[in-house]
Amino acid sequence: VEAPIDMLRNLFRISQPGGTVALSGPIPNASVEILHKASIDNFKQRGVYQQLAQATQAFFEFHLKLRKVGHKNTYTQQQLSQILLEEIGFSKILCADQETYCGQSYFVVAQK
């Protein structure tokens, strides 16, 4: 997202009072290799890897290309939570997890 603060302000604006917003994204220095290996292991364990192999590889290759350009505006779960409360105006954080997707992403749920 080119202008994450603007996007977050718009999410706040269109949310109803008491409404929730869930956000997820890569942490700084996220490793797509860790996520890729964990996905393959999980899919194989569940017996669905053959059906998902092509999509899994495409996802991996896309993220390798994205890494060359660099992720823009990555946050930790703590940073995003602070922005949502202090800059945007959400009333509370309902859930904040830094271990999403094998510790390579955050997951934050905020309430207006």
C-alpha cells in the first residue's frame, strides 16, 4: 500500500461505531523461504500438495520478485497497533499477533 496511513484513516472513516477491522501484512525482514517451506510441509501433511503445487510455486516466485523491489511500509504488530490507537483513533486492539504465518507476518484486529 503506497499510503498506509491514508488507507487506515479511510478504514476508520467507513467503519461503524463498534465495528472491527482486521489487518495482516509482512513484518520487516520477513522470510518468504520460511513461509514457503512451511506451506509445502503443511500441504503435504494434509494430502493436498499436488493440487496446490502450482499455486504455491507461483506465490513463492511472486514474493521473490517483490523482495527485489522491497516491501513498502512494513510494520511490526506493536507498531501497527500503536498507529491504529494513537494516530487513527481506534478505541482498542482486540487481537494482536506477531506469529502469524510462521512468524513472518502480523495480524491485528482493532475496534472503532
